[in-house]
Amino acid sequence: MPQASALSTPITPAEIDWARKPGANTVSGTAIMKTSGTSHTCEGQSANLIPDSAYARARMTAIFGNTTRGTRAASLGPVKFERDDPLYVSSLRSTRCDASGSFSFGRVPDGVWYATTSVKWQGPAKVEGGSMMQRVDVRGGRLVKVVLP
């Protein structure tokens, strides 16, 4: 199973060195889910920008079923990993969603990234909503807008 091997193989520093450099791109996005006419946002939740690596691709596939775009329902619970690769954790960028469900990352270097966040609220019987991801390819000092889910 390739996922297990990629998740158990540590990231090499050279694989993500590019992601640690300042860049000229901006990635900004919103995360809003609607249910029964009510909008729920990612307000207060962490929004992450994760650099592409074999480990990150295996992780996105384990959580979302692919590496392009996905949502994982809160009712499924979080995917548990044996341990987080320290380089994965130290190389991701994190911010908080504001009251309108917006987030932004500035000075992003060219490359492939995964934008992730979650929109969760208390339903009548359980937590509803979920986590979401979108693959983002940024190049050339552009503003890239992400709309999740």
C-alpha cells in the first residue's frame, strides 16, 4: 500500500526547502458551509497552507480520498496518524479564520500547496460540518483565491 509507505517515510529537508523561502504570491480564501438556510464559517478555526511532499500527498489522500479537493464530514471523526512528521508540522503555515470565514497567507513562494481548514457547528445531536482541503498551485507573484469546500 503506497500510502502507508509514504506516511512512514520521513520528509527530507530538500523536499520542502522551497516552502521555507519568502515568495511573492498571496493565497486567500473563504470557508463557508450552508445548511437549512444557515451559513456556517471557519471563524476561529485554524487555516493551514501545507507544502506539497510525498508525505503531504499521502496524508491528504488518507484524510480526503485524493490530493485535489475534498471534504471529510465531522461525523466521521478525525483521521488518526501514528505520529506527525516533525518537518511536516514545522513547514506548514497556519492562521485563524476571521468572523466572515476568510483567511489569507502572504509572501507564499511558488509551488504546490494544500489549503485546509474546517467548518464545524453543534447540530441537534452531534457536531456537524467537516474538514476541507484544496490543492493550490501558485506561481509568478499572483493572488490565488480559494473557496472551500
